[in-house]
Amino acid sequence: MRIVTTIAEVREAVRQARHAGQRIGFVPTMGYLHEGHLTLMRQARSEAGFVVVSIFVNPTQFGPNEDFARYPRDLERDEALCASVSVDLLFHPAVEEIYPQPFRTSVKVAGLTDRLCGASRPGHFDGVATVVSKLFNIVKPDVAYFGQKDAQQVAVIQRMVADLNLDLEIVPVPTVREPDGLAMSSRNTYLSPAERQAALVLSRSLAMARDLVMAGERNMSALAAAIRAMIAEEPLAEIDYVEIVDYAALQPVERLERRALAALAVRFGKTRLIDNITLEPS
Amino acid sequence: MRIVTTIAEVREAVRQARHAGQRIGFVPTMGYLHEGHLTLMRQARSEAGFVVVSIFVNPTQFGPNEDFARYPRDLERDEALCASVSVDLLFHPAVEEIYPQPFRTSVKVAGLTDRLCGASRPGHFDGVATVVSKLFNIVKPDVAYFGQKDAQQVAVIQRMVADLNLDLEIVPVPTVREPDGLAMSSRNTYLSPAERQAALVLSRSLAMARDLVMAGERNMSALAAAIRAMIAEEPLAEIDYVEIVDYAALQPVERLERRALAALAVRFGKTRLIDNITLEPS
């Protein structure tokens, strides 16, 4: 595995791989890798001849009071994990490599970004769309892999790729969970043991929601209320949002008639966790 | 010359040309071609193995009270002109091919777009940046050519290309003028004979400005005032703006110390024309 820090090195390595006829697979990450990331990389490895992973904690997608500075970082461990799943190229740029000054351009996806996490994290998805379009232009992958845990991010990126005619395929990959159900996240490391235990209410409430749908529930206001009620019983949990939205447009759904997304964000102490599941009417 | 209307046809033709080892040159236009456009195409022809021209009157860069509907169009004539300079591929998409609904993404370049034409045409450069980034992603050129007459557009696109890491070269091409000095523009066709004659004051005032600089004038407020005074003597001319700005950042300049841009927009009846020259301190 080659580790590079400059855009020029990425371009040259990818150019050579493409010249050799290889399909380019790409997994953009913010590092502090866990089994969710490794699942994306393994899928890339199985579908692409040349696998590129980026590790970049993107400052522009963090709000002023968010956790950019304390976001967990462990490059040495991340390198070993990438090597263990046979990544070909690890791109780990400095902030100045990605945002040389002056920097003035932003990519915005309207409509999908005002609800859910976009409502509590203004500007977040502009930061995501901008950095992801930059990384796509640097790596020029044929296919890129994103975790479905960040469902709104997947929807935003798919919309951006279609709207800007980016010539690549986006592959959403199902959320990977701990054995007890907690969705994997680099931010889980922030949790105290008590918070870690309390956070199980997230996957439990979503599983209950899916059970209710399978039992015939189609009223999505009632379903969201049931999720909220279960989470409210957990003293350490503070709900940011619980919403049931249309799967692609992310607009609120009253009655389940096609695929929808039950999505939530909940704080445990200073730590904000997100999770979601898809709901199918049949 | 091949004429296509779909993105898929462009991608396939460019893929084949690239596979044959050809450099891809691109000239995006809104059609109603004149010698300025043909100069861009000839330069592309001399520098690229495969020359793509797009003709697309982009609705999103026109304001609600602007001339989108009446913008001049003559595809048959444009086709003949493109063929006459040996263009390889002419892309002439319908609006629905470029903006299928829903469409939600926009590319914005801050700072460069609030002055000059950006001030009198709010949203114009967002429309330009978005459609140009789409066209770049569709054509994937190695090099793209833009007329320096639209100097602010060139600055915005160069900034966007750098910021988004688009892997292509932008070549600005000097403004082509009629024998009497009027900068070529598809909008010149709107002018009545009297307005056409009056519009000569634009190039005349800019030539005077350059003469004053060559004679030692370094005070750019005084220079702008001299340009405004000359234009004000023309009864059919109504000034939108006359500004002297830094060449790259497009910020106002008080004293000429490095390359600057003298740029203006002036109305003659319903027709708004722009022109500019570069000013060098030595």
C-alpha cells in the first residue's frame, strides 16, 4: 500500500492504474477507522482493480461549536487497517493541500439539506458536498462507496453526482453494527460506559419501528411518536430529531406507501449519534 | 462534424477520441456564433486533436427580467460556422437534457461574483459556474477556451477550476472586435443603427484609459471618472458600472501597481453591453 499526501501523487498513481486498465474504487473517510469503513473497503476491493482510500477530517463540514478539534485521529492505526484489507493507495492530505487560500467555491444541494442533520448542523452538507466533489475530481473514481448510516449524506451525494453529471457510480453500503446493535461510528469512542449502554436505545427503537411496520403500522406520525417515546425513557438520551422521510427526497411522510427512512439524531452527554433504518410498506 | 444532443453521445465520442490518444479541446458557447467564438474554436483546433463545441442557452444564468427568451438563436447558421473551422463534435442539448427535474445542486464562487456584472445580475455567476462545471464533467476536456470579453466569467471559472480540483486548463482568449472597435457579442444584433454607432464609445473610452495609463496616470479613481465622463457624453448610453479592479481578485484598485482590469457595462436602449481591457503599470 502506498501512502501519499499530495494531489499530484494521487493523480499520477490513478493515471497509471487507469492506463493499466484498472477500475478505480474510492472510499472517502475522516479516519479513525472502524469495521464500517473496512466493510466499504472490502467491497471496493472486490469490485475494483485499484482501491483508493482518503483520510481527511474536513474542517468545513464542522460547525463552530462542533467537535472538529477533538475528532479522534490515529493515522498509524488507520494505515495498518487499510493495509489489512489490501487498499492500494491511501491519501492523507493536510488541510492546506485541500484548501489553499484563497478558497471561494462551494457546492450546495438545496432541498435535501434543510431537514434532519442539515437543520441542526447548518452548512454541514455544503461542506460535505464541496469536499466530496473535490475528492471525486482528484481521484476520478469509477465507483465510490458510502455508508448508509449517513443516509442523508448518501442522498445529498447521489443528488450532486446526478445534477453535476459526475461520471461515477455511488454505492451505498448497509450500516455495520456492534454485536449489541449500536451503529459503528468513530464518535462512539466519546461515550462513557453508561452512555455507551444507554445508546443501545437507538437501534432498539428503530428495530421496534420496523416491527411495528411489519405488523401493519402505516401511520408515520404514530411511528415516530413510538420511537420518541422509547428514547425518552432513557434518562441519558436527549433527542435532536426523530423523523420518517421519503427515501430519496427526504421529505416527511405521513403514510408509508413506498420506501421510507426512519432517521434520528440523539445526544448522550456531549456526543451526538445518528442512526437510521429503511422502512418498506411490504 | 458530428452533431449530438445527448450527454451519452458526448461521453461516448469523447471516450473514443481519448482512447485514440487525442487531447480534448472544448469551447462552451450560447450559440449565435460570431468571430469571437470562431477565434476560440480555431485556437482549440490548433491545440487539440478533438474539438468539442457546446451550444446551450443556459436559462439559469439569466435573471427573470433578462433576455433569455429573446436571446438570438440560429442553429443552422451555427452548425455551418462550426463546420467551417473543423469542429469535431457539436453538442446542442435541450434544456431538459441539462436540467432534468428534480435539480437541486449549485456551484457558487464567493467574493468574485458580488461586484461588476454580479452586482447587477444577481445569481448570474452561480448559473454560469453550475452549468460550466456540468459541461466540464460531461465533456471532460483537457483544455477549455473562454473569451476575455467576459473577464469576470473567466476569473470565476478559473477560481472554480482551481478550488474544485478540476483537472483541465482554462485558456482565456483576447477579445475580438469589429473593425471599428466594438467588442463582438451576440447581443450586438439587438442594437438599432443609432445605438450601434453610439456603442463605439465603449471601446473608445477604454482605449483612452489605456492611453492615459501609458502617459503615467496611476490614480484609478481618476481613470474611472475619465471613462465615465466620456461615456456620459453619449446621449444613448446609460452606465451600469465602470470599475477598475485587481485582475485576479476583482477587488477595486486605487493605485495601479500591478495588472488591473478596466471593466464596464453600459445600456443602449434595452441592450446591455460589456467590455474591458487590461491595464499594466509599465
